[in-house]
Amino acid sequence: MQEKVVVNDTLASINGELVRYGEMIPQTENKELKQTLKQFRNACEMSQEELYQMAREKSYYVPASKATEEEIQHVRGLFTTGLL
């Protein structure tokens, strides 16, 4: 299997794990479990960042272009007017 495929699949998997941690943490009443889940999430975020940097360096992942000021203001306006 090509390295690019492995990296992209791993990034997708890690991103899915981060979503699940984001769902579990606020639903947990047990403080010890909540802390453990936060530690797992933090470690997962660090792995994701390292892999993301490697993917960018090797051009396996090219992020979307940055939003223009006009686009930023439009989205900000949607939030302040309560449309989102």
C-alpha cells in the first residue's frame, strides 16, 4: 500500500476518534473517566498534528485556501444574526 494512502486513512481515523471523544467527554459524569478521556483526546490531538504536518510536508494533504476577509465577515454575520 502506498504511504500516502496509509497517512490519509490514519488521519481520517484519528479525526473520527477526536469526534467521538468530543461526544463522550461532556456526557460523562464520572470525573476520573472524564479526565482519562481528556488525556486520551489530548494524546490523539498530538498524534493528529504530527501526522498532519508530515502529510503537508510530503504534499499528501493540501489544505483549502484561506478564507477572504469578506467570507469571514459573511459567516460572522450569520452567527450574529442568529441564522446559524
